[in-house]
Amino acid sequence: MPVELVRDTLRRSSLMVDPLKVSSPTKLRRRRDAEHYVSIIESCEDAIISTDLEGTLESWNPGAEKLFGYRPHEVVGRSVTLLIPADREGEEDVILDRIRRGERVDHYETVRQRKDGSQVHVALTISPIRDASGRIVGASKVARDITERRQAQLQQSLLLREMDHRIKNLFTIAGSLVTLSAHRASTPSDLAAAVGKRLAALAQAHALTLSNDHAGGGHTTLHVLINTILSPFDREDKAEPSRFSVTGVDLSLNSSVLTSFALILHELATNSAKYGALVRPTGRVDVSCYGQKGRFVLTWEEHGGPIAEPPRCGQGFGSYLLQATSRQLDGHIEREWRPDGVAIRLSVPCALLRTNKEQRPSRSDRAALLEAR
């Protein structure tokens, strides 16, 4: 099909072909080709637009209307820069320079702006439009919405960072467990046995982060979760006073909140083993749980460790993980840096901790929730 006919078709904002005077089979074939081409453009999910070499919009398909929110009469004749965020306006000059040189732009990922002001991630493919003599007279642009793919990439990146963070934490914890065990071990075999017990306890704590529902088991209580996560750091000799205390309200945790609580508690324990009270054999951690004005409050107080100081180089991934996880619980987390050790306060809505439909709250759970109101 002659290029001038395609260009003439694209110039029409309605993307409809004007009646052609058919006087030969060649013209009839051209008309059918044009109608077929326009049908493809109209039915395409991608945004397909054309501009002249100054960036003035000349055509606008239904896919563009769906993606950007403008109807054809609102944009045809206006500059394509109305689709470009202010901080990216220079991109269009670069693109048009390449088009003038006869170059094609393939799969250029960028951000464009909708009618309502929101932004959308798109992949652009841009080609020169030529007239019958081969002269470049405009640009044909195809924009594909890649927002979901970008979100998936960001989620994957976050998961990889979290996995990297957890693996590093596991190595740190393993080193701390060896150090703790070495204080009391008199022989290599004693050390191996002590480390083995602590690693087994750590594995048990990790297993609790998986929902028991898949195996048909019951729900884990908050106190059980806390004690299981902290047990690898406790004294080997159970006749000696524990390094931990867990007091106050104990509630069942269903699968929707168990993992979030486990992540928070595991992060607190890891930080304590790296920098806090658990660095020292005499350090201890006191955890208390109670209700206050419709919220469930968990406090974590460390004693006997190094002087607690805020991080000097901004928020690390561990701090980000704590904040993000507490937000998943619609919660709030605060830190107080004390000379004797850090104190942390986590509060979440009591309603969030009510058990799910498959499990009625126990009498003690109901009493605790009523007390917390």
C-alpha cells in the first residue's frame, strides 16, 4: 500500500478512511488495504499515535484514549509534550532528532502522563513516516503499558534484597550462637553439642513462620512465637536464670499476622545479637504485651548491652523491613535509645488480632481483647 495513503489515513483523528473514487482494481485494493490497516490500529490494545516532525499530534487510536484518558478531539493538533512529565520533556527532542535522521527507536522504556495527572510506565517503539518520495515527514509511535511488569520487577528486587538480608542475618546469628556457646564449652565436643542445640532451636523458630493451617495444625500463640525465636540465645544451663522474660497478654496468631510478627521479632533478635544486649553474656531482653486504648502493644526492652545509639548512616534495610512489616499490620513502631539498651514499642489495632472465621477466639483471647479496649 502506498505510504502517502497510510499517512493520509493516519492524519484523520477518527481513523476512518474517506471514500475513494474507485476506477481500477489497484485503487480498490488500496482501499481494502487501508481499511484493513485502520481496523488493526483501532482494535489494538496498545496506544498508536502519529506526530509531525515538530511533535504535533496528528492521529490517536482507541488504545491511546484508554491509556492516556484523552479523546481524539482533545489532543489532535496539540503538542505531544502534554503526555510527557516536566522532568522528561527533553526526551522528545532526542527522539525527533533520531527520527529526522531516519532512525527507529525500539522498546524505549520511560514514563508518560495521563489526563488525570497520574503517571504510567510505557515502552515506546517509534518509526519514521515517509511520503511517496521517501522524505521523512513524521513519526509513528506505539506505547505499551508496562506498569504491571515494572511493579513485578520492583517486587522481585525487594524480595531479593530481603532474601540477601535474611541470609546475612542467618550467618550473623550462627556466629553469635557459636560465640555464646564457646563461653561455657570446655571441649570441642561440648561446643559442637551446644551449637547443634541452638541451631535446632533456630530452625524451630523459622518453622513457626510458616502457616500451620496447610498441615491442619492449630494456631501459634504470641508468647510461644517470642520464646521460640529467642530460645537460641538463652543460657544452655536451664538451671540458671533465663536471659529473657515474656509477660502480659498472650493471644493466638492466625496465619494473616503470624508471619509479620515473626519477621519483626526475628529482626529485633538479630539486631540485638549484632549490636545490642545479646552481644554480652550478661545482657537480657524483657518483652511485655498489653492492651491500651483499642491497640495491642508489644514492648521490647534490652538491658546490659552496649550503649544504644541511633544508626549513623541512615536507615538500613533491616530498619526498612521493620517499618514496612509494621505497616502491613497497620501498626506503628517506635525506638528509644537508652544508655542501658534500646527500647522498642510496637502497637497494632486490637481488631487485627482477632482470629479468622475458621477459629473462634478462646476465652482468654476474648478477655484480653476486651481488656485492651
